[in-house]
Amino acid sequence: ASVVGHVLLRLAWGAAAPKVIGKAKWDALPEPKRYSLRFAPNMALNGLVAPLVVVPALTRLPALTRDGAFETVGTVAHPNASVACALAIGYMAFDLGSMLVGYEASVKANGLLTFHLYVWHHLLSILFWPVAILHGSFVHFVNWFVASECSSLWLALRGAMLSLGTINTPLGLIVQLLFVITFFGSRIVVMPDLVRAFVFADWDKVPGWQAAIAKATVPVPFALNVYWGLMIARSVAKVALGGKKKRDAAPAGKTD
């Protein structure tokens, strides 16, 4: 249902965008900018709805076992966890398909390295987040990964404003500040607790195949968030020091 909803939104906005923005202005935009504008509503919707749905399922740390390790398997997922996961996965499946179909425009809009980072991020999430929810394993991490999508709302608006040339306005400044705040708040500030829960998980109770998947995939979002965090921090520092902002400090389209 989530995939279908995003397809319908994309079709509706694709038809309306030239009229809303103005046909002359739309036609004058290069294709990479039109690409970012076409998919901005989908990213914004995912960044708003999935994180809001998962909030009741969030806890700072997983429950402790009798041995003092963090519970990781056999947990009963909060009902909102499965719904939020389905919403996020639906968006990622839609976005992945869109990137592959529109490969050339996507690469031009995001850069080749970022394109491949998105593809692998989406693919791993689509394959393994549902496994975690269905088996009650490492659900705590999936919940926080879904919650971190909240920064995508502001990133989508930022990308749209960059494409339209309106980012250097008071509203653009507010959008960029909210993106930085939500990114670091939902991805970096919470990371020490997530790393602690991962390192001190009750690994003895984790089936071998689930442990292999978790050890290979859970650290991936950590690494991506550290990478993007450093890029964003560098961009903010340059602006604060009066230097020229670098376009690639954060992609116009998305940061997952």
C-alpha cells in the first residue's frame, strides 16, 4: 500500500509540478533539478509519517536480560513498529525503483558515489528490516533507523529550494537549520546508545544466521550517518566562517 501511495503521489505531483512552479520556469530547469523536484514530496511524506508512527515504539535502550545484556531476540515488537517499518520500506522500494529507472538523472542529481550509497542502503533495509520485525530481533535498531528518517522532511524541502534557487532566503535558512538539527538529533546524538546496545547485546541468544545479518547490516547506517554528519559539519563550519558553501556537503535530494 505504501508503494502504491508513493507511485500515485509521484504521478499526481509530476502532472501538477509544471503548473504550480510555472511552465516557463519548469522548462528552463535542467533535468537533475526537475528530478529532485519530482521526488521531493515523496521524500517529505516519508520523513513526516514513518517517524511519527514509530515514536510510541521508541525506547532509549532495549530491556536488560537477567545477565545484564541488552535483549535483542524474542522481543514483542510494538504494533507501531511494524506499521512504521512497512511505511518506510514502501518508500524505499519506490525510491529504489525510481533511481534505477531514472539512472542517468539520479546520478546527475546526486553524484555517482551517493547514488550507489542510496542503492545499497535501500536494498539492505528492504531485505533485512522486515526480517528483524517478523522475528522480534534487533527491533530496537530498526525503530531508531525509521525515526531518523525525520531529517528527510527538511532535506526534501532543502533540495526543492536549491532546485528553485530560493535557498538563500530567510525561509531557506530556517529549512537548513531544521535539517541540521533533525539530522544530528536523530542520527548522531542517539548513536552512542545504539552502539552500546549493539556491542553489549545478548549475542548468546541470537541464532547464528540472525547474528550474521545483524553484524553485517546494523553498523551500515552508523557509518553512513558519521560520513554525512562530517560532510554537513564541514559545510556548516565553512558557512559560519564566511566561506563558500560546497554543494556536495549534503546532497540536494536525500541523506539516508
